Amino acid sequence: MEHRVTALVHFYRHVQAERMQGIPILNPALAVEAVGFEWTDASDAVAPVGEGVLITPWFMSLVRLPAALEGHDGRVARKAVHAFGSECFEFIGAHDPAIGYHETCALFSPMGGFSSQAQAVETAQASLALLRPEQEPVVEATPVPLRRA
């Protein structure tokens, strides 16, 4: 999966550098990053599909990325409902020769409400934790001193 996710990130970094420069919706505090990609065991997937969140300076989306490079077969811009963790969402098909067919479901766009990359990553992780409830998130607790009345 690492190779496929790296290709996805590289492609969207290229889009940012080549196609998005000067567009006012870009949040300069953010960078392209993939978060929490895992292979799915969804019953609607014919072949293995990696699922996770893609953060860019202009959107944050759930992404379904097939394990193998696939042609689009006329699926670009078509909508399809897929299970993602414990929920179902409408995804839109996309294709580029560098990464092949993949599907996205927008979580945030534009990204002006995020002040840092860390905040965007935290939001992506929290979204995945809600969708993948069987995986307990690791939370470091800060002790709170008790006050006497």
C-alpha cells in the first residue's frame, strides 16, 4: 500500500505546484498528506482498496484507492455509494494516469478554517476514529488535580 499512497500524495503535490498556484482557496498553512490508509475488507470492493483521508491545502477527503493501477472505464465524475468503516458515503470517481482510478468523498473544502497542518491531521484522525470504531484511538490523558470544596 505504501507505494500506492506515496503515488497519490506525489500526484496531489504536483497538482498543487502546477495547477493550483495563485488560486485564493489554497491554505498556505497546509501541505498534501495522506492519513490513516488501510486496506478495506468492505464487501462492495471487488479487489483490495486502500481507504484513508487525503489532506491538501484546498480540500480534505475520504479516499478509496485501488491496490492496483486501474483505468477509469468511464467512471470519472460518476457517483457511487460505498461503505467506509461503519458508514456509507457517496464517492466521486477520478482518474489520472499517474495514480489510476480512485474515488473521493469531500470532508472539508475549502480548508480556510484550519490554522495548521497538525490541526488538519488531528481532524482527519478523529474522522477516521469515528468511522472505524473497532479501533480504539490512543489518547494520552492529562491528570487533573482534584479540588477540595
